[in-house]
Amino acid sequence: MTIPELYPPASITEADRPITPPSLLSVAEKDRLIERGFLGLYRWYMARSQETRNWNADKSFDWKSLRTDFTPEVTVILEGFFAVEQYVPDFTASILNTVRRSHGRSHFTLRWGFEEERHADTWENAVLFSKGRTPKQIEEYKYLLRSKEWQAPWDSALYNLIYTVFQERATQLNYLNLAKIVSGKSDKVHLQGNEDPILTKVAQTIAVDEAAHYNFFLECARLFLYYYPEKTLEAIKDVIHHFAMPAYNLVPDWAGFSETVYKAGIYGPRELQRDVIQVVFRNMGIESRKKLEEGIKRTRIVPLEGGGELGTAIWDSFDYGLVEGDVRRLYTRVADYEQEIGFADIDPTVFVRNPEVPSSAD
């Protein structure tokens, strides 16, 4: 599936610039604003990540004290989490290919890959020290997993961004629900007796990382939603229609793993709808999937005098005032950070309102 890319070209000439009424932002200007938002957010994220979440897969947990008598269901869950995270090199490389021209997103992808890599090492340690699998079994399984290659589900930077928003929220949910089980808070009778403080800390720590990733990608998606509402809402509609967790078609016995997490109350169709899609929609000002699809169908493209076009009904699909408020807060956070480190005196990131947004959002 080929979708037009939306990040800036290497250089822009006057011939490249679309004819746009003076009262509207050109495509090049929108792309520049989005890129500056990405870059400012990335720098802020890096500083915060290093200050608050700089943990180590081997030394941050008391692996020697991890229990070695988890029920088979927990062992299957741990192995499944470990398996999915083995594709981190593919996740990173595949996404980098679509965002390499964006400073903020490409550099964030490298940081994201590092943080996901330590998740892979941590889940491997959990399988190893719990003695759910032998070292030889783990080695053979890892070889089998890495004999296959994961590819990004879309060849579009925008679509992959939207996919990652939903995927990171789903992954965070998986780990939080495992934490409930191993902290003794699950209501599933067949999972009673799996309490372990070490594994609880592991699941909660990784879930915090996933929450940070989700929020980063969400902020980026809001930038696109604010400056390119039609394209972004169309991408959201398509992504949720085809959504599946990464590596589902690569991990051996995915069906068994999927059934186990479903019966454990960790993840299934209900959790996807209630705790993933609805949460993302709420964070992006979208009332419901039905209203999203209806709004897209009603959108009418109107040619503008002097060139260009504008959708007339897309504003019914989401709360543009809420989104603009979130985007403004993002730029304020970036501005505060740039003031702190001195960037504001040299090359500040400045919010520019999208004049296409209805005036009621002011």
C-alpha cells in the first residue's frame, strides 16, 4: 500500500511549492511545523528519559530471587513477550527506512530501539531465571525467531506512526495486566498463586517505558491530526481496520500464546476495543469509530481559489478544540525546555495556528 509521505523533502524550491491562498498554510510550511514539533519533542523526551528511566536489564532486578515455580500459563506468557521483543532490530530498521529524513523521528527511533532492546533482554532474563525454559531451549528458540524478518505493516511514515500509537498502548496494557497477575490482583482462579515481587517490578517497569513511548507517538500523531486532519483520520480508520499485534505471523504457536493471554484476561478483543482503541480515541478527541467513519464519508473536498483544496465536514469527526489545546501544550513544553537549555535564544520552536481549523477552537 503506497501512501504519500508527509515529511519535508531535502530541499524546497519555489517550483515545488503548491499554490496556496495567503490565509492558509502551505504543505511545505505544515511539514516544517510538524518537523520542528518532532525535533523539540525528541530533545525533551531524551532528557527526561535519561533522568527518570535509565534502568538496566541485568542490574535493576534481583534475578536470583525470582521464583522458579510459575504455572505453565505464566511461562507461556513470558516466552511470548520475549519472542515478540526479539524483533526489535527489525522494528527499528524498518521504521527508520520511512523516517530517516526526519531528524526528530529518526533519532527518536534510535532511542526507542534502545529502550525496546532492553525489554527483550529483560523478558529473556525472566524466562531464564524462572527456569521456565533451559538455556539451550532459549538459544534454539531465539535462533528460530531471528531466522524470520519483521516488516513494517505499511510503507507510509504516517500510517506506521498511527499503527505504533495503538501498538504501544496495547503493549503497555499487556504488561500492566501481567503485573496484576503476579502481584496477586487477578480474579482468574487458574492464575492464583503466581505472586512474585520481582516479576511484578519487571512488568511495571517495562510498562512505564511503553507508556512513555505511547505518549511520544501520540503527541506526534496529534501534530499530524492538527495540520493534516483528513489524511490522519483516514489513516486512523485504515489502521484500526487492519490492526494486529506485531510478529503475530512470525512467532511459532502464536495461537497458543494468544489463547493464553486471552484466558488470563491480559489481552483480547474486549481489551483491544475498551482499553486500546477507546483510550486512543479519547486522547485524540475522537468520539467513536462509527462517528469517525461517518465523518470521513461526509467530508466533501472543495477547490480553493488560487489552488488547493479543503475538506468541509472533517471537523465533525473529532474535537479539534481539544486537539489544538494538546498541540499548544506540546509547544509550550518544548518552549520551556528550549528556554532552559538556551535554544530559545538562538532558534526557538514556535506554535503556528492552523487557519483551516474552525475559529471556535480559539
